Amino acid sequence: MQEQKDESDDGWFIHHRLVADPNQTAIRIDKFLMDRLANVTRSKLQDGIRQGFVRVNQQEIKPNYKVRPGDEIVVALPEPPRDTEVIPENIALNIVFEDEDLMIVNKPPGMVVHPAYNNWTGTLVNALAFHFQDLPTMPENQGRPGLVHRIDKDTSGLLVVAKTEKAMTGLARQFYHHTIERAYTALVWGIPDPDSGTINVNLGRSFKDRRVTEAFPDGEHGRKAITHYQVESSMRYVSVVTCRLETGRTHQIRAHMKYMGHPLFNDATYGGNRILKGTVFSKYRAFVDNCFKIMPRQALHAKSLGFVHPISGETMHFESELPDDFRQLIRKWENYVQH
């Protein structure tokens, strides 16, 4: 078997290129790669194969594909390879709660959670590395010490960070079994009908743009994703909605609400950064433009977090206030519909 790494391939970055030996016996692709790649789990590999990150002889394959002699296997990702060293940076943290096992952090909008392509510094992980020594890692969060979940750069709100390996294992287990309680506040275009319900639609990377998560209602692609929603208030053309996550897929709320026909307000990635509801009058357009300026990001906040303490067994629940931009945005819409 030969292996080599290239800088890029059709806009993607090749992390591994392997060629199966001439006498290679037929073996599933996930098992083949498990035996040859470090720090990767079988479930992670299977997910990567489903999302098109693994190709054999330049073709996308399924996890049950069997490797044959001479096959060229390429593992390519949207971001380039990089070592997992985290540079500590003196960045202030808003710590809501902390004990010897874990902490709850209220992340401001605009802060990236962990280093990645185009964002190697200034992240939450860089800040954690400065303030805390020897935060734990697991194979699936290599280079992201302490993290068992994440929220998007422009989403604000609560994150739990593990300070010990035992806490990390216990929290990761709760995320895996979907017993973590996570509620988000969103401002969406339009008024969902009915005003409460469950969105149970598979989500996966878009075939057209790998940076975007797409809904696959037929269930043939993507992974199971469940979001429960409740309209809290409506303001003629927009609504404040509480979304509770049962699963935790990338961009889950943003993609599910777009699928429902109610993209998040000012969510550029999912089409919410243009006027989707309302009048054609120039005065209304000016009002919405001002709203976009008040909150130049998607209107999404991780408001509450509940779980069982992985060491003490105590049930814990945390709430956070909406950040200033979100509160101003809601007040502006409330004032608009009252006139």
C-alpha cells in the first residue's frame, strides 16, 4: 500500500491518498481505513463516506463498498490538513458556572468555537487553552480540548466544557443518547403553522455546496435529525420561536427552519438575509435593512442547557439572556407592528 498527500484536488484538500496492494483481499472500505488512519472511529469514517469525503477511483461510494486490488482511495475535506496543536490566547471568557469537572460558557456571537480553516486563532478553544491546563481530548475531538459539542460562529449562547476525562466521557454519552436538553431562541421569517410541532427530516451536506446543510425528506441521504419547535410570539412578518434539539446535526435549526419555509432572520447561508415576508413599500424595506444592521448575523441564541452532572449525578439546568443585538431586534419589530 502506498500513501501520499496533496495540497488540493478540485478545490478540496486531500488529507490521505492510498492505493490498495495488488494482492489486497476484499474488505469493507471503513474497516480498510480504520486499520490505516490514526485517531478516527468507525462511525466517523462511515459518516464521512456518506458525506462524500471518501472516494474510490474518483467515485463516491457507500460504507459497505469492498476495496479491491489497485483501488485508489482519496480522503478529501473542505479544509486543509493541519496539526492539532492549539495556541493559547488570552481571550476573556464569560463563565456562567464552574466546578472541578466542568464549566458552562456563554459564547458571544462572532467567536468561532474551535480552530479550523480560515479561523486558526481567536477561538473559544484558544481561550480555553490559555485559562486551563490539560483539558481532556477524545479521538473525535482531537485538537478541540474540553469540547463535547459546539455552536456556530454567529450563534450566541451556552456551551458545556469538560475539564476532566471522566466528565468528558459522561457528557459525550449523554449527547450520544440525546438526553441533553438544549433550547434555542430564533427569530424566523413568517409564522409557522401549526404554531408547534416536530421536524423529523434527515439532514446532510448539500451535493451542490458542501458548506451548506440540506434537508433530505425522502430519507435516502443524510442523517436522522429531529427539532421540536414552539412559536412564542408573532410580529406579522416574523416570529420568535423556541427550538429544542433532539439531535445535534451541523446547522440543524437553520436547515430545518429553511425546510419549513421559515429561514432564520438574516441567515445569509440559508436565504434569510433578504425580505421574505411583508410589503413592497420602500419604507418597509428601509425598516428591514435597519434590522439587518442591528443584528448582522443569523438570529439564533443557545438559550438553555440541561444535563445530568457526569460525576455527582445532579440534574443541572442553565439559562442565558438574549444578547443585546437580539433584544434590540425583537424590540424594533414589536414597535413596528404596534404602529
